[in-house]
Amino acid sequence: MLFRFPQRGGGRDLGGVLRGRGRGGAGMGALKIRLAIGAVIALVVVVSYFMNTSVNPVTGQKQRVGGVTESQEIQMGLASISQMAGEFGGEARDPRKRALVDQVGRRLLSVIDDIYPRGEIPWEFSFTLLDDDTTVNAFALPGGPTFITEALFDRLQTEGQLAGVMGHEIGHVIHRHGMERMAKGKLLQGLVGAATVAGGDMSAGQIVAVVGNTKMMQYGREDELECDEEGIKLMVKAGYDPRSMIGVMEILHEASGGAPKAPEWQSSHPHPENRAAKIEATIAREYPNGLPEGLVP
Ligand SMILES: [Zn+2]
């Protein structure tokens, strides 16, 4: 734990301070001190979160990723590949399907430079089809490892739809969402610690945790919509019709009826219908003169 504050009757020094304050009552004084210490801890936690910014090497955006470097991020992703793949049955067997996943992923990667001409892309992308035919899911690990389950793959009807899923996941990697979430998690942990000290019991800390969780969900949703937008841009540059993404949303909507669990694409994501509307709006905004001819659906 962050800080253990002596409770009533615990700390001699504290008792001295309280008695020095006269008739205010030991309880009130202890509360004030607890609040002050809690506030200092909260301040330190918040300041270190907000001071610690990094420039994203691809997008050029300033981000709060807790000072984690790209190479550390890549190591984290690599270290969790086999465990994550294992949770979804490992790599799928069909070599043709696997090749298509890889090929579409590479085609999308090849146009990142056109959207963000900042030079070298540090992350190490890989594209894996997972041997899980019940969980409709796709996800990316920090630093580049990207996955789609066979259950989702088999529901897709076109290459463009596959590109929509992969483009979205590549977006999570480019925008370093995993690292942002981790940094927010640390911020939240620190604030829970501060609130626990200030409140003298867990309930205050629990309140912060609940509030913080809601906040994190909201950030998550923004991340998702940002990735849909990123996916659209990658798709068009790579020659895929971004309207295919709307088909993906319909497939997800249908799948959510029966699928037992889908951590990335259903529970953590905004409702597919809302996303479809946003996707249409983004296409209209980004391509006001219409989409290029000859895109792959
Ligand atoms: Zn996502």
C-alpha cells in the first residue's frame, strides 16, 4: 500500500500535534491532517501523471503513457503474445485464412507512412488468426501483435470487412491506447491510495475507484471511435472501401445476440449501431467529394 496512516491511538507524534491544538477535538485534528496528507499524495500523483508526456513517434501527438518507451512497449506486447493467443486456442490451422489475415494487415501497414509521414514506425506488427470459433473478437497488444478469432473471421463476407477490423486494431497500436490506459490505471491507483488516507477507511477510496472506472470506460469509448476513424483512413489509402466497416458493425450486432463473450469488440466497445452512424459521418466528412473509384469492398 502507498501509505499507512496511524489510526486513533496509534501514532505518538500525531497525538502530540493534536493535543497542541487545544479544544478542537482529537478527531477533527486527525481528520484535517489525514485530508492534508491525502491531498498532497493526490497532488503528487496527478502532477506526475500530467507532467509525464511523450510525443507519439508516428502521429506526433503528445500523450500520457507513463514514460514507457516504444521499445519497452514492444517488449510488453511480445511477452504476452503466447498467453493471449493461448486464451483463444492458439494459432488457427487453415494456411489460406492465415495468409489472408497477414496479407491484409501488411497492406494496411504499408500506407501508414502516407497518412503520417514522420519516418520510421517503431512497432513490430504481427497478424495472427486465432483458432477460436466461438468468441467473436479481435484485439491488439501494445507494440503491434494483432489478433482476430476465427469466429469473427468466418462471419466476415469480404476482404474489405477484414481490412476494417484489422485497420481498427492497427489504430489501437498506433495511438498507443494500451499504454495510455496503463498510465491512467496507475493514476487511478494513486488517487485511491490518497483517498484511502484522507478518508481513513476504504469507502472513500472505493468511491474514487468507481468514479475513475466510469471515466476510464468513457476514454475507452473515445479510443474506439478514434480507431474506427483511423481504420477508415488506412482502408481508403490501402484501396479498401471504408463502407465495408458498416457491414462489420452489422455482423457484430448480430453476433452479440448469441456470443458468450467478446472482450474487445463487444463489451468494451460502443454499441455497433452507434459506431455505424459515426463511421458514415466520418466518411462523409473525410471524403466530401466522394470516395475514390475502384475500392475493394
Ligand atoms: Zn478497439
